[in-house]
Amino acid sequence: MRKVTRGSCQAAGAAVLAAVLAAVIAGCGLTSLTAAAPGGHPVTVTEQVAPSVLVTVAPAAAAGPPLLPLVAGTARAGEDAVILRPGAPLGQVISAGAPGPATVVVSGKPAAPGSGATSFQWAQYRNLLKAWHGTISSARRAVAARTAAAVSRWARGLAAMARPAQLPATGAGPGTLGGQCALAASALAGLQEQAGNPFGPRRVVLLYAASLGGALTAGELAGDDVIVVTSFLPAADAASAAQADLLRAGAMRATILGPEATDAQLARLITEGLSQQLVTETLSGSALFANGSAVLQPGAAQLLAGLLPLLRRPGAAAVINGYASTPGTPGGNYLLSYARAAAVASFLESAGIPASSLVVVGHGASNLIAPGPSAANRRVTIVVEEPVSSRS
């Protein structure tokens, strides 16, 4: 007697059942119970990354927050990083491009059943489609993880590149603001000539200046976000005048910080300049402040409360930019603008937003949005960087 295993009995029974079903289906004129049609072309999953550039000019002396961890901590895919050391001869310590985003290829989207499909076939298709969407979500997570790992490896390599050149921490050595702006503008021009100017507004210039002097050329900083860290505590009128000079030279935004600036503050400013994922709120006029005052008006709380949900997201941060209208002295306007930004920050802190998530910057009467002593220039602009997890 031939021994029949359980497996072969199951296989034989399944074959018979399939044959019977096929005969019944054919006899009744029903559509065959075939699987859903094959999917379309494979899908490449990646991140849409806009190129950006960070140009840093740092003298050789060491002081303040470490520079390399700052550059590495703000690095992103598609970024060009250039670090220059002024002097004779000019020293280019780093010029490197971060890797682009990773890619993952998944199978094509399942095709829908044709006309006359049964409810069972449609159920099959819905299950396949659900599984395919799950695969796409997993691929996006894998792309984000691989991109972050590649950028991290690139950032660690910056330290290895700079070690033989004894890269400075920050600028306590010689270097005027005008001279450093000229170096940064020259480096940016070279990058843009090579790459065809793909950076758009995502150009950040970080300068460590021992002096706010030196002539700036009109237009040399066109569209750049300029952050200046001084090795001394600048007077209010000197800082305001330097900001005005930078804006006249074409800077999109100019921030002057003293030696007390922390690496966290600088990282937030750099990240804001390199990022496109920003939410900007401009709160203007008498709704916030009375003329010549940094005291929040009673109605300001309602306006500011609308920002709290954004700022309460894990990882959210904001740069609070204060402005003033034209009457008064440059020094007085700078102090008033800073006090207005600080008043907004104090309100947000009282609502539970940590001070470490807020950067306060005064701009004086620069960057006017209305002619003359308009109340619209008594304003605060709040730029919120959204946490990565909230970005699509």
C-alpha cells in the first residue's frame, strides 16, 4: 500500500477543490477569482531637499562656543559648508558638501481590478493597497534615518579634516566686519558660479569679528542671512549701526551678538537660515506696543496666544525679532526694539514656553515696512522653526 503523507493529501485536496471551483465558475458564467493585477512602475522614495550654504569666517584665536560642533550640529542634507580663516595668507580650512538625501525603491502601487471584478477581488485590492501604503511609510522612515546617518558621518568628517589645520573655536583675533563680509561674499560668489546659484534664500554667513568697522560694498550680501559674533560686548548704537550697514549691503537679516552668545542660540539662528520649514508671524502696530514703549498692550496677549500651540510642540523653537519706528536715536531705537522682543519672550515664558527655546534679537529702526514713523514699524516678527516630526 502506498503511503500518502498528510501534506500530499492536502495538496491533492486543494488541487481537486480548485478544479471543482473552476468548473462551477465556468458553468455559471462568473468571473474567475484571480489575484489583483500587478502593480505599476517601481516608486523611488526620497526627501525633497533644497540646497543651502553656510559660510563661516573665524580668526585663529580661540574663544567662545566651539565652532565645529556648531557646524556639525546644524548640518543638513544638500548643504555646502565653507570655513575661512582671514589673514595673510588666507586660509581655507574647510570646503565640503554634505550628502544628498537617501533613496529607497519600493514596488509599484497595486493596480485596481478591472470592470466586472467581484467583491472578493476588491477586498483583496484594498488589503494590497493598505499594505503598499504601509511599505511607503516604512520607506520614508528608512530614508530619513539613512539621510540623518549619512549627514552625521559627513559632519564627523569635518572635524577630521580640520584637525591638522588647528581650526579655531571663535574669533578673538584680528578681523573687521567689513573685511570678513568681503571674504564671505567672495566664497559665496564662487559657490554660486559653480552650482548655478541653487541656494535661494538659504545662505547663512556666520562671522566672528573683533571689530565692527570696515567698509561694506553695496549688494555684496544680497539675500544672505548674516550672524555676527563679536569678541567684545558692543554698545547699542554701534550694534544698531552695524546692522544697518549689513542690511544696506543686501543682507536679508542681520544679527549682532556679543561674546555671551551660546552655542544653542547660534544653532537656532543658523538652522532657521538654512531651513525652509519655517512659520513666520508678524505682529505689528498699536495692538502690541504704544509709541516709545516696550510694555505689551492689553490686547497683545490674545494675539500671542495663537503661537502657543506651535511653540509647545516637542523641539519647536523661535527667534523673536524686535523693531522700532524711525524717531529717536539709533542707540535708543536698538534698545527699544530689543526690549519689545524681550517683552514678547517674557509673555511666552509665562505661558510655559522654555527660555532655552527662544532667541531674542533687537533690530532697531532697520528693515522698515512702512514709510516714516508709522505704527506698523513698532512690530515684532516671530520665526518659529517647526520640529522635524511635524514636517511632511
